[in-house]
Amino acid sequence: MTSLRIDYSMRLLKGDKPVGEIAVLCGYGDPYYFSRVFKKKTGLSPREYRENWERSGREGCEKP
């Protein structure tokens, strides 16, 4: 279930919704907890993931 939520959040982070709103849309009531889970699974914070995606313009952002 966590993987599905993180995959969905990765798609949403490519848009312009705030991270707190994305957390709620993905089923996390606490944006800070969402950020910790996201970083544990991807190696990047949601903000870092979004910034890397915007810089690269590519579909897949991997750990640096």
C-alpha cells in the first residue's frame, strides 16, 4: 500500500499542488510523516524530488 501511495505522490509532485495537499490526497493526514516516508522510500524529500524533476524534465528521478 505504501508503494502505491508513493508512486501516486510522485506523479502528483510533477504538478503544482503543495506538498501538504499531495500528502492528504495520498492518504497521509500529517505532511511531515508523508515527507519522512517519501524520503525513506525514494532517498529524496518530496521537495527535492520535485526540484530534480523540474530541472531534468525527465519522467524518472532517481537518487543522486
